[in-house]
Amino acid sequence: MRRAGDLPKRSLWQRIKDIALADVNVLARGGVKAGSLAQLEELLLEADFGVPTTLRLVSDVEQRALRGEVKTEVEFLRALRASVASALRSGNAEPALRMAAEPPTVIVVIGVNGAGKTTFVGKLAARLRAEGRSVLVGAADTFRAGAIDQLRLWAERTGAAFVGAKAGTDPASVAFDAVEAAQSRGTDVVIIDTAGRLHTSDSLMEELRKVVRVVRRRRPDAPHETLLVLDATIGQNAVVQARTFAQAVPITGLVVTKLDGTAKGGIVVAVHEAIDVPLKFIGRGEAASDLVAFEADAFARDLLEME
């Protein structure tokens, strides 16, 4: 998944190695010492794994060390990678998109302002088109004329159909029209972009519930996916956002963007464990090809890259 320049100059593993594992001879003689584990805990917290996840990861590494499985830097690295990957595969962790038995598959995309929802919708449309699927995008973010224009441009670039309305139109009506158009045209997938909203606003959350209700009126088994887009650079606030959105509507998948701009990739693990929802995609840049389908082992390797 990693491209040149994706990782910061000093990766998380490099910092762990330099600070927590400075004395390799200690590892070789007797495994991981308590001081190393305490420093590992501090570094994981700084990388936004969050307290519950950090404590469990450190405990897991410690147990591996007690079993004699961790006596070298490489073994330590493998143990930590295995713990991260295991956490991401625990619970509700299926990364593949859920596709409807009969088209169209309806995907609703939600999140706060600035998380990158509209860009993600465009990238997902490009990905699905490349797979040979017909796609329709619905511009239900009617608060921003710019969002409507941006999504229309993505549709033109990717060959997706477009359904929108003028700014100020009821978002739920646009979502209804998008699903109806997809059904009448035999489209494989309809992706509905919703307005960014503060997770603290009850009125905006109620509007989001209305979008989901109206979609279900047109297709009772929809939405098949409700994807929450989160910005990796905001750290533990992403956990707060995820919990609040999950209280408003059933979330089926997570998309974490801007991982190219932060060394704090631990938030991916923290959010998954906080609401028990699978990671579906991660975003590493601006190009359509920078949207990466999530895979736990690959993510753990990239997060803890050995230099």
C-alpha cells in the first residue's frame, strides 16, 4: 500500500526502536524489560491508539515476551504488528463492500465538514467504474453549491451518472431521486454524498436520519452500506465523532482519510475498537488511486515499517 513519501521521515517503528529498544542486548538476554514496555505504551498513545487499545496491545506484546517469543528487535516488531493486525480483525471486521443481491447497491456517505466525503465519493465511483460497474452519484449535500459542482465533475471524469439539485433543496429528496433513478436505469451502485455536519448538532443529525428513512422508503433493504468518513489528522476526536454518528444511524463501515499527512495511524485501530465497525478504505493522497481497500496485515506492516 505504501508509496514513496507516504511515511514521515521517522516512522513509528523507528521511534519505538530508538527509544524503547535502545539496548538490544537486554532483549537478547531476557526478553522485553518493563521500561521498554512503559515507553512503548507512551509511544502508542502519542500515535493515537487511545488508552484501551494501547493497554491491550502492550499486554499482548508482554505475554508474547513471557512465552519467550520476543528476544530480538525483529521479533518485537513482528509481535507488535501481529497485535495490531489482530485488533483490526477482531469483532465486526469484514472489509469488503456489501453488495445488494439485486441492484442497485445503495451506499450513503456521512461525516463532518472537511473530512473528505465528496472526494471519497468521487474516488469510490472511479474505483467501481474501473471494476466494470455502472455507478450513479447523488449530490445530497445541498448546503454547498461547490460540493454539487465537485461531485458533478467527478461523475464526468469517471463516467458515472449524476443526480443533483440546486443548493438549498431538501437533501432527502435528492437521495430519494438518486435511488429511484438508479433503479429505473438498472444501475449497479448508487453513492449518496451527504452534507458535512457537526456531530454535536442534534438538528443536523436528525436530518441525516431523515435521509436514511427516505432511502428506505424507495428501497426497504437500503442503504446497504453507510460509510463514515473520518480525518486521521484530528486524533482522538475521531473516536468521539464515530460514537456520536453511530448513535444517530447504523454505520456499516469506516473510511479514514489523510493518512498521508499524519504519523498517528493508530487512530484507525482506536476507532474500529470503539464502535466495532470494519475499516473499508483508507485515503493516502489526492489521486483516485490513493484510495486503498483496507487490509489488516498490510496496514500493520505499513504502520510499523522497518527501515
